[in-house]
Amino acid sequence: MTQLEARWVRLLSEVTAGDVGEVGGKAANLGELTVAGFPVPKGFVLTADAYRDSMAAAGVQEELGTLYTGAIRAAFERQRQATLAGLCEQMQDLVRKSGLPPDLVRQVHTAYAGLGIQDLGPVSVAVRSSALGEDSSAMSFAGVHSTFTDVRGASELVDRIADCWASALSPRALAYRAEFGDNTPPAVAVVVQVMVNAQRSGVAFTADPTTGRRDRVVVEAALGLGEVVVSGAVEPDTYVLAVPDLGMKSVRIGHQTHEIVRGADSRGVSVRLTDERAGARVLADTQAQAVARLAVRVQEHFGRPQDVEWAMAGQQLWLLQTRPITTKLGPEEPAEEPETAGPPRGTVLATGLGAAPGRRDGPVRVLHEPRDGDRLRKGDVLVAPRTDPDWLPTLRRAGAVVTDQGGVTCHASIVARELGIPCVVGARTATADLPDGELVTVDGDSGTVTQGGQARAVPAAAADVRVVEPDRAPARITTGTQLHVNLAMPEAAERVAALDVDGVGLLRAELALTSALNGRHPRAVLAAGDETGFVDAMVGAVGRIGAAFAPRPVLYRTTDLRSNEFRGLQGGEEYEPVERNPMIGYRGAYRYLREPDLFALELRMLAEVRERWPNVHLMIPFVRTRWELAAVLDLVDGSPLGRRRGLQRWLTAEVPSVVHWLPEYVGLGIDGVSIGSNDLTQLVLGVDRDSEALAELFDESDPAVLAAISSIVEQATMLGVPTSLCGQAPSRRPAFAEFLVRAGITSISVNPDAVDTTRAAIAAAERRVLLESARRTRTGS
């Protein structure tokens, strides 16, 4: 076996959490648990390199890249869904036709044979994706990629692996990635595990996903195989247990019409349940406690709340999957049990399980199939039998969601929590009981749908969505260090602006730009004379964000697409150079000097935005040298934007040379410095941040990186200009946030889902700094 081939197939018992960049989150977590002695079914994983090398061997990598660039653009635009579907079909056909090379097929056969035999025949296995980024703290990808169960025989297994690869290129997968601003081509690892012949199965949360309480474990359970729970096909039992004693707090008996069991041919078959079995408890108290106890052990191992899939065969418990909970959680120490606010006034039309918190009203839109999604207008209440990933484009426009089936871990629940919209599941007859067009209020906390609305006035920019004022607003945490958000999607502006944030520390131009270009290269737009249409589209997108956050500051970072990304636009191959390392190539400030006509369009757009929203300011990315910045600022000063009073000119500190040049930069007129920790880490450590092979080396907390950050903050403070940091580290590591506070940074900017946890980390760090200062004062030291 060559060194290259050795990277293709690995046993789960050889994988740990440190291999996430090679095998994806799902496989890394399962391997970590296997090595730690947890009860995980035997299996192996095909690495992401197996997929990449297979496509390279077939000679289709470049074609896939071109198609993917067009598809991800189409995913952002509803009117181009037909284009998206066509491009995805082409990519999936390429992947399936390419398949696995002979050497990889041999390795798969060997690993499969090592799983043993079952009933004197080939073992039944489950084949599931473990794409890089899947099952992470930011994105769950719940149900987005295909899973294949009861796969038997080496030949069928090879076909299902190719199908699993192809599923990462489906319209629903690209729509999900687009929702989170992820435009990187998927790198797909695949997990193969022995099937568990489960009599009971389900999911356990080690923190309540609907309330965020960390002193609760929520266990969902159904009879048979667990696919009926995660798909929302049945309403499972819900058991809520208190931590740490795991005493039973509440039991809600669900309603199952059928269960999936293993048939004579070892395939899953659906069996209808009698009324007596359908209404009976799935788990006894002791069984629910055993599941909860195992889930808590998993949480203790990983050090953070987990979403755990489990199965019970006889009295043997098995762990099938675990991932970090992706929704907002409460503090480590919960407050006393709050008084129940009660449902909103009005006649209760439907009751189910509160699956995503909040209250919102709007007209009912009853839909039975994803293809009916065009009937739903933005802000409508989506009422459906259940949802799966094909519903994602529709869910993105819904103001709230109600389903007949499902539990708090079904697709509708997970997506609603990630989108920040209320959700009620398991309402059983909602599609029949809720009249189409009726104005209702959905309460995702109490699990009720009531007649009528209780809307409050909202800004004109968000008038198409009416949000119900909560009975109690959570206590706001005041910090001296400001907390900003990173933002890319204009349609998320109003929702994100409602968070406890002090402004936008990074408005990425790229998504709005590529949408305004309608998939064309900027030079093609200029050649066609469409400058005005492009500027108008950008003014609408950026202005919407400025309006939502006014008067809080919004830092607009001018376009920083790299040459390989520009080449993917229509006509890009005609205008863009081919670079071996575009990450440090033709990008940032230098590009503006070589293409001042394009930069002038962006400055013209910002000038028009600032006529109405002067809280929007300019940030210049990837500045390498003093003369380069001086020339760019000359272009700004000579434009309509430069003549606007009150404009702040920021730069992103990404290139290590900023440590030397910062006093000169401030002298040229820079008003603020935003540290781009991802690029700064890349260039300080010499690590390509897009390389999974080097992921282990990429560490924002490396002493060399911290020294550079400290120097930038210290110099900026002495020079009298504010500092910010835009990156993932503060939201992932409370210690990193504390380091920034101690360094004296002015603000920290994080993704919207990390606002609450980062604010709490900042507050805790500031309290510790004040306490230490007071103690030193008392002791005279």
C-alpha cells in the first residue's frame, strides 16, 4: 500500500478528535468515543482524501469546481433554483460515474470483510456522510446529506459510498451551506458501521434545546430503529431529567403509528403498531436514566453539551453519533425556575411540543410538499406534515413553523433553532385544524398555536415579518469591551440587529457582490455597461444592513475575493490570472490599485448608502505596505465617498507587516484597526488556512500569533485609535476572549450564534481583571 492509499480507509478505533480535518466531525467524534471505551458499533471511515483522490483519478476535479461555483451562486437566489438543480445534477452524475478507483475498492472490501458476518451472510452496515464541517459547533447538517441503512454486500457498499459523496452536491446541501455563508466545495468522508438491531432508539440532549437550560437532559425515544425520530416521521416520547441526580422532571408520551424493524432479509421494514403499543411508554424511568447517564458521560468527555443519537438492543445501549449542540444555550449555572408566562391570549387552535423558542405571528400557509414552497411568502407561518432538507429554501422565508409530526430533534426543530424562528412540532392534526390564511401566534416555548396576532411595530425594512414582543426580555449584560457581529447576508440583518450587539464589526461584501453581479465577472458587467444596475443592487443590500443597525456602526469591508474565486464567475477565465497560491496573491488593497475602475464603483455605492445611513464605514482588507495604503486612500479621497463627512477609514490587520507599519498607517489617516485573526494566523505561522492537511498547525492561540495581536493592540492604543478582532477563536475559547480583554482591545466581533456566549465570556474576563486590580490595590503590590 502506498503512502497515498494509506490515507484512504481507517478503522474507527484508529481515529480521534484530532483527525477532524481528515475524517470530518461525525467520524472524529465516533472514533474518539471508540478509543475512550464507549459502546460504539464497529466500523471504519473513508477519509476526505479518498473522495478527493478519486475525483482526481477520474480527471473531473476542475469540472466539478467550475460547476460548484455556479451552483453556490444560484443557491443564494430563489429565481435561479432551476439553474441550481441542473448544475447539481451534473455534479452528482460526474461523481457517480467517476466512482471509486480500483485500489480504493480493494481497501473497502478488506475493511468490510473485517466487520465479520451476520446470520451466516454479509454484515448489514449503515453508510453515512462525515463531510468536513458537518456535526460541528456551527453547523449540524442534520438530514442534509444522505444516509443509507441495511447495506449488505461489498458491491452494494461501494455504490452507496458514491451515492453518499454525491449527496453533498444536492440542491438541499448547497442551500444549507449558502444559508451559513459557506461557499467552499464539500470534502466528504464516509462512515461505515455495523447496523444495530434496535428495539428502542432516539436522541438525547445534554442541555434542553428549547430553553437552553444546562441542568436538564432531554431524551427522545421511539420504538424500533431511530430513523423515525430524526426524520420526524413519528412523535417520540420526551423525557426531561434533572442534572446531576437525573431525577425525572417530566414525561410526555408521544404517538407512533409504526416502527421500523429488521426483516427476514435484514432489511428495515415498517410495521404498523396497535393502538395499545402506540400509546404506551417507550422507556421505563430506569432506561431513560441509563440513556441520560451515558449522554452526560459523553458531554464530560468532550467538555461541552452534546446531541447524542442512541440505540438499545435488548438491554445493551449503543452510541450511534454525537455532535455539539448548535443552538443557543443558557449559562453554566441556571437561574431559579422561572414562573411560567403562559400562552398568549386567544383560542388555542393547535398544541404540540415547543421545539424552538420565541413567539411570532403571521398568516397560516398549509403546504404538503416542498414543491408548493412558492406559495409561502416571507413571514408566513409554515404548517406542514413534517419537513426534510428539501424544505430548506421554504423554511428560510418562514416566520414560524408548525408540523403534525416530529420531536425536538427532528429536521424542522433543528433548522428552526438555527434560523432563529419559533417552532412547534408533533401537533398531530395542525394541517387539518389550522385554516389557510388564518392569522395565528406560534409560541415555540409553550408549544401552542393560538388564534389572532400580538404583533409590535417594527422598522420599515422588516415590515413583512411581525415579531411578538416577549413577556420578559432577558437581562442585558453590560461590558466595557464592545461586542460586534460578523454579517454577510442582508436578509438576516433585522434578526441579527435585534441581538445584544454594539454594531457590525465585519460586513463581508462578497455575498452581496456576487448576487448583484448575477453571477458575472465585474469586468463583464463593465463591458456590458451595467454599472448602474450593479451599484443599485449593492446599495439595496448594504443599505438594508445599515438601516437595521442604525445608529450602531457597520464596518463594510471592501471586496476581497481571490483570483480563483473571481475565475468562477461568468467570464472570469478571460480576466483572472491562474495563481498557484491565490490566498497570498492578487487580492486586497493591491488589486484596487491595478483595477481602480472597479474599486470606484464600490466607493460610489458606499457614498450613496451613506447619504441615508452614515453609520456605514469603510474597511480596507489585506494591506501589505505603506505606499500601497497611501495610494488606496488617495483613491478614496478622490471619490464621492471621500467627501462625505464623518467617514471612518479602517484597515484589517491581517499581514504581519502591520506590526511594523501601524504608526505610519495611522499617520496616513486610518481611524481604526480590525485584526483578521484567520489571515494573521496563516501568515505568522506559514499555514494555508484552507488546507485540511495542515489543520493541526492552524492555531490562533500560538504564542507567536498572540504576540503579534498584543503588539497591534498596544500600538493602536498608544496612537489613540480603536481596535477590534474578527475571527472564530473568541467564540470557541473563553480564554482567548479573556486574552483580548487583558490586551485592551476595544471590541470583539463574532458570528451571530456566538453572541451570548462571547458576551458572557467578556463580562467574566472583565470582572476578573477588576477583581485582580482591587486585590493588588489592597495589598499595595
